Amino acid sequence: MPEAAAPSPHRLADGRAFATMRTGGPGARDAPTRAMLPTSGWWRTIMRFRPCSIRSLAAGVLIGLCGCVQAQQDYPSRPMRFIVGNAPGGSTSFVARLVADEMTKSWGHSVVVDNRGGGDGVIAYQALQRAAPDGHTMLLVTAALTIRPALHPNKVYDAYVKEFVPVTTLVRTDYIMVLHHSVPANTVKEVIALAKAKPGYLKGAVSNLGGANHLALEYFNVLTGAGLKAVPYKGGGPGMTALLAGEVNMAFNNAITVMPHVKSGKLKAIGVGGTERLSTLPNVPTFAEAGVPGYVARNWFGVMLPPRAPAAIVNKLAAEVERIRSLPAFRQKLAAQGVEPFALGPQAFAAYIQDELARWAKVVKEAKLKIGE
């Protein structure tokens, strides 16, 4: 029979330590400590593999860095989808199409606006959540993303806020109170008096329950006690159609949506939700000027990517949006509609979302609103 291989030194050391512990011989008290210490054989084994491990680690890091750079260089590599959580015809579609057109010209790949209205935003949010995190599917979000978590005690919206990746803000717009031309009121004070004299008469179109213009209406109720009733639609476009048809008789909406109808005389602009008057509506006062101090109602739009989107893609997309936002022609189109550019990068946008969550939670609490009980 072949001779058995001699035991290695570190095995002998282990054996002696174990035997000492068993027999209670000299040094038995310190044997457990010695048994746990690495022997010379262990150190030789570790040092033999150390250069290889360092080389492997360095290679892995280099491959990862190269992959990020390559992903950024190749992006975008095919047509893109820009999800909008409202039906066509409203301000979100207007802004999304402006951005999509400029991206298409710049990158040479078509950027398609995909309207996914309804479900209080869930349909659009789920579409982004299921998308691959490669930057070819993005979502236009509004202040509603930060309002809905406070409105829904079942926490259905919390995951979207936590998982979606902020890229950049796009624009900011003031809300305008508009009335159907048949409503017998021409000032904010007259609206408040009419609402209190005829409870339930003034019904406001809102873009989904929990949207920014829904909260604009409810916040007005909190500060004035007017008791306006919210009637939800699948976006600003359908809501405006209902208002023009007389299904409802008032709304809080942005200049993009209401301006053509104010100019035609079908609607009356009563108050502006910003801190200054709009250049496109110089004769319409702010709510503070009209007797409702502290009332500010604005909306913002931004871009987000699916969960786990790589930083290289996020930064490249943010840079492209910043380029578009700086174009004179783009800014002129926004200004003509009473909209202003709003520029926050990925980190600043993430911080802004947290601030907005806290702000709207306070408004929801004051208005005693709950949806989805």
C-alpha cells in the first residue's frame, strides 16, 4: 500500500492544541486561544492566493467601469417610450411632446409619448415599474406623485416613490381658477359667497383624485370654507372638455390647458395660484391679492426612470433634458403658455420630492382628506 502523506504542519499544530485541551496538559488553559489563531501553514496559503485575489478584484472593478461607460455611450440604442399618466389633450401631454420631439431630433431614435391615464396614476406607475431599467422607458411625473401617498392609507403609492429613480424636473406652472361663462361670479370673493349661498352648486373638474389640481381645490376649501366639490376625470384634457360642455362649472388648471378657452370667452379666469401675476394674464390677480392670503397652488413636472436604472444612464438623460430646457425655442413655447422651466438635477430632485411629501401631507391632514379607505 502506498504510504500515507505526512500531515501538514498546521494540522499537527491543530492536533496538538486539541489534544492538550482534551488531556488538560500544560498550557491547557490557553489552548482554546491558540487553536483559534492562524498557523504558519494558514498564512502561507492565504499569501499564495492574495495576488490572484487582488488581480481578480481589480479586473472586476475595471470591467464594471467599462460596462458603465459603454452603456452610457450606447444609450439610447433604440426607440424610447415616454409614459404620461393622463389622457391626451392636457398640459402633461403638451410638455411631454415638446421634450420627445427635441430628443428624437437629437438622438436619432423616435421618442413616443404613451398616454396611460386612469387608475389614479397606478396604470402609468405600474408600466414604469415593469419596464427594463435601461433608460428606454421614462415617466413624466407631477406633484401628484408626492400627494397620493398621504391620501392613501393602504400605502399603495409608497413603493413607487421609493423605487423610481429621479432624473430631473422639467417645468413648473401656476394653477388658475376658471369658471364656466354661465357662472354668476367674476371675482374670488364672489365665488366664495356664491359657494356658501348655494352649497353643491360649484363643481370643479380635477385630473384624477389625488392630483395636484384636486389638492388645489381642497386647499382653497380649507382656507375659505367654500365647500367646492371635486369631480374626477382622466386628465386635464377630459376635465376641460367636461367644463366646456357644462358637466361641471369650474376648475383649477394650468395656463396650458385653460388659456385658449379664456381667450375665446368660454371661460373666465378668476385667480392665479402663484406669487406673481402671469404675463399672459396680466389682469388676473393672484389669490393673495384677491383676499386669500397664503394660498399658493402650483404644479411641477419631472422625469423618472424604472427602479435600478444605472447612474450613467440617469446622468446622460438628465444632461439631455437640461440641453432641451435651455433651448430658446423651447423656452418661448413654454412662456407662451404661462409655463416656466424648472431645473433640478438627480440629487436635488430626490431631495425636493422628500420636501414635497412633507408639504402635501400637511395639506391633506388640514383638509381631512382620505382616499382608498
